Amino acid sequence: MLKRNIHIANLKAGYLFPEIARRRRDFAESHPDAKIISLGVGNTTEPLLPHICEGLVEGARRLGNVKTYSGYMDEGLEELRVLINNVFYNSQFAADEIFISDGAKCDIGRLQTLFGKDVKTAVQDPSYPVYVDGSVISGAAGAWDDSGYSGITYLPCTPENEYFPDLSVIKTGSLIYFCSPNNPTGAVAAKDQLSLLVKRALETNSIIIFDAAYSEYIRDSSLPKTIYAIAGAENCAIEVNSFSKSAGFTGVRLGWSIVPKTLKFSGGESVNADWARIQSTLFNGASNIAQFGALAALSGEGRKELTALTDFYLENARLIQNAAQQLSIECTGGSNSPYIWARFPGEESWDVFKRILEKCHIVTTPGSGFGPSGESFIRFSAFGHRESVEEACKRLLTVNWR
Ligand code: PLP
């Protein structure tokens, strides 16, 4: 028999969302009449909009015709890379600085192989679990004790610091994960805050992995949608993004990463060249069909659909925010983000999760699953059908659960 990978054995607990699903299943089995509503996971619920859907159908049609058939397309459609560059980055990058992928999560996993197990890591706390769990699997996180993993510097983001962390604790030569709009807190960093982040990365010779998966939820035009809105970011940041939350591509799978050629390792080697090597070794290119869907999503008609879809989820977020306000629950997020982060002082997140499930039959996400500073918080997700969100809000307001 082979020995288990010791890094996997180092994972503290099961991945958060399977654990929530298990608890939901157990509750449903013991309460077969309960009509459970999920405001828990960040999975999209609304169907693809017509123009984007037609782009996918066209992509499939092309594969069925000898004249337009295509096989492996490692680097991604040139036309799509040009569109991404124009639409999101003001044409700032060359085509070979844009890498089309099967999604931001997959890219984050592969990016960790770029830096290896000896890299120091800094994460916002709370944060999307993949940054920490991926670092554990790659061996970079070190040993676990009650305060967290020894190889990870946690950057607490709390109401007290308005969800922007103290950057002075970031060590020299760190890989810094930063997500804005943030999952789970829904907080969005302002331009001057991202300028401080870039400044700190440059002065500590660190690299930022900027996760912009929710950038299309930003409605306040003063808030940056990309780290490259900040001068100097091209020397210290990689960005990942995706069509999952903006176009409903969670099941279609399409994302991208930006690795500027100006970004270098401490020895002067090109990060872009190594990333190209890793992608061509560990990944065989995104689905051609999905890329045609993305082309449609970035056309004039498709962009109107992106706005309509994100507006729909933002309206759900507003309804949840409204209910929380009526209940005098302290909340953040929900205005430029699909997540609402609700505080329950003095209580443990899993206890609040349990109470909302048992009394209201609503699944939420316990904040402690996102990191130590998430304790006493609950994340409400705005991904849901309108009638489910309305019914959930009604239950939260009428059932005596607090
Ligand atoms: N990044 C963040 C912050 C997320 O919340 C998620 C999904 O929930 C992802 C990335 C995953 O994106 P994708 O579907 O493109 O893999």
C-alpha cells in the first residue's frame, strides 16, 4: 500500500461546502416535510440568457462541421483574448499575457504549483477556502494549530478595520491572496486601499494573486474592477477572473488569468514564461464551446445580458439586506457584491447556522468556515430564484429564530 500524501492529511476539516451539504441532507432526512431554501453556496441558479446561450450552441455547431471543427486550443481563441483585453483591461495587455482557462478555482490550484511549497502565504481572513486549502495541499501552509496554519499569515478583515487588513504584517517574499469584491464578506476595496496593497507588495517583493471573480457586481464606478487599475500592479500582481458569476458559467466553465510579462521572480526570471509552461503541461485548454459562449457574452448584446443577470442577483442581495436591517442584524456587503455578511456577536457561526436551518429551514454558510475571523458571522448568498429569496426573507422576518 502507498502512504497517504501528508499534506492532504494536514487539511483541517472537509471542504466547507460538502460539510454544509451533509448537514442539510441530515436535516432533510429527519424533517421530510421541511421546504429547505438555500442561501448558502455561491452557485448560480438562473438560466443562461439567450444571446450567450446561442453563442454556446454555435460553438457546438462548429464542432459538428468539418470546415469549422477545432481540437485542442491550448492558449485559447485569440479573438477571445483580444475581447477580454479590450472589455476589462483597456487593451493594456498583449495576447500572450492573457490565459484562457476552465475557471478561476482551477487557475488558483495550478498557480500554487508556480510558487511551490516553500512560498510564504498571506490571506485575507476570512477568505475563499481554496486559497488556504490549496496551500495546504501544495505543502505551503505548514502545520495546523488552534490559531491557524504556521506558514500562513492571516490578514484579519473585520468591521473594526472596515474589512481592509493591516498590511504591515505581510512578510518579505509573500504570495498574497486578495479578493475584491470579497467572498465571503462582500466588502469591495477602494482605489486608495488597493494602492496601499500594491505598494506593500512592491516594498516586500511579494506577488498578489488578485481574485476578481465578482468584479461584474460592482456598480459604484469609483470602485476598481481590476488590480491593474492601480499603477505598479503589472510588476507585482496576477489576476484571475471568470464568467461563472457574471454569465452563469458555473457549469459551463470558463475563466482567465492575467500574468504580465513585467512580473518577475526574485532571480529575474519571467513569471509569465513559467505560467505558460505550467498551463501547457497541466492543462489542455478550455472547452471550445465555452469559448464561443464567452465571445457571445462579451459582444454588445451579451454584455447587456451580463448586466441583467448580475442586476437580478443584486436585487436578491438587496432583499436580504433589507430583511437583515429590519431584524437589526449588523451586515456588510450586498451592494456591489452578491454576498451579505451578517454578524452575531457572542455566538458561534455553526450555532447560528443550525438555528436558522432548524427554525427557518434556510441553509446559510457559517462564517467560521472561511477563517478564524469569520467566527460569529453568517454569509447569506444572493444566488437563488426570486421566489425562494422572497420566501426566505419572509421566514427570517416572521419566524422567531433570534
Ligand atoms: N473565486 C472566488 C472568490 C469564488 O467565490 C469562486 C466561486 O465561488 C471562484 C473563484 C471559482 O470560480 P470558477 O467557477 O471560475 O472556478
